[in-house]
Amino acid sequence: MPSTLTKNEGKLIEALAQQIIDYYDFKEPPIHIEQILKSPPSDLLGAIEISDLSLVFGIGEHHHEYRMAVARLLHREICRQESASGGNMPYNKAAAHHFAAALLIPKKWISRATRWPWVTLINVSEKFQVPEYAMAARLAQLGRSIRGMG
């Protein structure tokens, strides 16, 4: 994850991701990103019709990459709506990547998911259904390290 965000921007993004997690009352991974897109919190934006999107998600080299892409799309749509109403959510590539990681790999869930000494990057990535590179970057961002990070 690029680290070109200010500390305040990072906090705004983390708070937005937590607001969405709380809204749906998600308690454990994986976050159901498709549910969020189909029926987003009304105070954030109107429903995003997945079938109307002009995006094609091909099969990439990273398992679960599409989930990261969809989370970045959600960030873009939130920022578009916020921009129209004078909001201050950062809207750039670094912010979109940070939001996707914060939403799909919530900070509050990391310590529970990584507390056992035998847990590996592959295990945790599969549990959260995110690519290993995204999990490794998020763990590093949060100052955590587990087996398989390199």
C-alpha cells in the first residue's frame, strides 16, 4: 500500500471503513463486499447496481483480487458523492488502496486473526479473502508480522 496519505487522511479512511463495518454489523471475516455495493448505507450513497458497472474483472494472478478492486470502486463512489456535497475524503490511488485494506482487513480483527504462533500469511489471507500481498501490506502497516511475510 502506498504511504502517501497524511496521518489525518489515514484516520478518516479507517473511520469510514469502520462505519461501514458497524452499519452491517459484520463480526468476522470475510467482509461481504457485494452486499455493501448492492445495498450501501444510505447516508454514504445510493445503491450501486453491480450489473450497470462498466468494469470487467478478469482472472488475475492474485486470488481474491476482485474483492480489493470492488472495495476500491466503493471508495471511488463514496468520494464522488462526498465531493458533490463538499466532503473532505481523500480521493487518490493511495486512499483507494488504504480504504480497500481497511474495509476488507479491519484493524480490530487483525490481533485475533494473528494471535496464534502457527498462523501463516496464506491462512490469514484466505480467512479474510484478500490477496496475500494485500494482507502482508496491511499487517506491515499495522506493525504486525506473521510467518510467510518474507
